[in-house]
Amino acid sequence: MLKELTKFIMNPRFPCVMAKSLLKGGGISYHNLEKVEAPLILKKLYTFIDDYQRSPKLSSFIITFSDT
């Protein structure tokens, strides 16, 4: 899934320069889940927030779902 996301973001027609920059710089926290599960999503999101608070830097949080 990460390979497809990378291909999508790095496509020359994709307009978001910030997403491209974050992807190249390792600033994207990406998670693929089998299904929508609020407790697991919240756990991953809180981990992302905790990491940011320890070391603030420009970053983005992305979740995709396999069952949708």
C-alpha cells in the first residue's frame, strides 16, 4: 500500500508540493489498516501526537483501509 501511496503522491500531476516534500523527507506517518476500528485509529493517532510533542517537525498522518 505504501508503494501505491508513494506513486500517487510523486505523480507529476499530483499538485501538493508539501506532500511530496514530506514524503521525500520522511515526514509522513503512514498506516494501512484492514478495517475501520476507532480504538486502533485513536491509538495510532495519539502515538503520532506524542511523537510530535517530543520532537516537533512538519509531518503528516495518513491512514488507508484495505476493506474499502
